[in-house]
Amino acid sequence: MRTPTAVDPARTRPVQVLVVEDDETIGRHLDTGLRGNGYAPTWSRTGSGALAEAARSVHDVLLLDLGLPDMDGLDVARTLRARFPDLLIVILTARTDDIDVIAGLDAGADDYLVKPFSLTVLLARLRAHMRRRTIASPPREPIRLGDLVVDITARRCTLQEHEVRLRPKEFELLAVLARHVGEAVSRETLMSEVWDENWFGSTKTLDVTMAALRRRLTGPVAQPYRIPRVTTLRGHGYRLELP
């Protein structure tokens, strides 16, 4: 089923997708399917080729196979996440063990699909991710949580005068908790608001992102910062508490 042209509203151009896949059949299937649904794919068969292509032009989405012939896909994910914090990274993997999925998410991926996967499901996930990234919202006053300030409108988080660099999903997760500071927020609510109400994957994605967020909020140990604490509510979800 063909969907409307995939256009980035901020730039009125097709969404640029970098496909990194060494399997000829899968790569051609992705290239044809994406192109037929309005995306603008660029196909690379190696990790080094993908890094070179990412350096040459701007991409919105990275579809990344982990089993590449020249390097581990996790290294590609880490490198491009560090260079492009807003890049949407979706891992395509035949590895089904939880440890492999968690490693991919911890390397900076926003989502993952286990092979063999449906092109229809992939397109649905891309639409959901892009929709959540482009929905306009009215300006909000920055939320002050002790020494931590969360500016939802600017998508910026600062600890006193120092900026805390968060990945897109880490920031969105913090923003939801900050809007409900002191309140219990269920796992279902967090998955719906940060990922999508029709999320197909494991909720371990939430646990990995939360663990990464906690690490980033600790701040320099030597400084006496007043930082909010994320409390786990077993069997329910999480609560952000003021310092």
C-alpha cells in the first residue's frame, strides 16, 4: 500500500534515508519500497561507506543492519549518534537476544526491527517517529527542577550554566516526567507519549532509555548540584522527584 509522499515539514523536501545493508535482496527491497512511498533513500553496503555518505550529505533517518562485512553496526550507530544527535536511527537485525537489542538501543538507536520484518510495519514506524518529531506545540515556560532546567520549546536541558546533551528520546522522556513532576507516570503512558501508542517493540526500550537518562542527569560528582531523582515504581512506572 502506497502512502502519501514522505516530506519533512521543516524543509518541504522528501525525508532522506540512509540504508546500510549488505544483503542484496533486503537492500534492494528497502530501496524500492522507500522510494515508492515518497522517501529519498541512499543505499550503502558497508559501514565505512555509510560513514562517508553521512559526512557528504544530510540524512534524517538511518536504517542500519548490524552484521556488516567491514565493521560492527553498533560502531556505526555510536559514531553517527555522536555526530548527529537528532538523526533517527532504526536498527535492522537478525540478532534476537535481549542483550543484543539492548546493546543496539544503548549505542544510540531509537528503534529496532528483527529480521525478517514487514515493509508495512517499517513504514508505519517511520511515520510514527517522524510525526512525533514534527508535531508543533505551543511555547512552554522552561521547567526548573532544582539546578536542572528543562526547556521543552527549545528542546534544551541545562544544569546550572552547563548544557546536558540528551538524545532525542532521552529528552522526550525527561519532558514527560518533568511535566508531571511528583506524580506517578505509568509505563504505558511513557511508551505512548515518547514512542507511540501503536508501538510494536519491547518495552525494554523504555528501561534502556531511562537508564541512560539517569546517567546523564547525575552531573559532575565534584559539584554539589541539586538534581531531581527518578524513582522506579515497581509494577507501575516512574516518578520524577524534586531534589
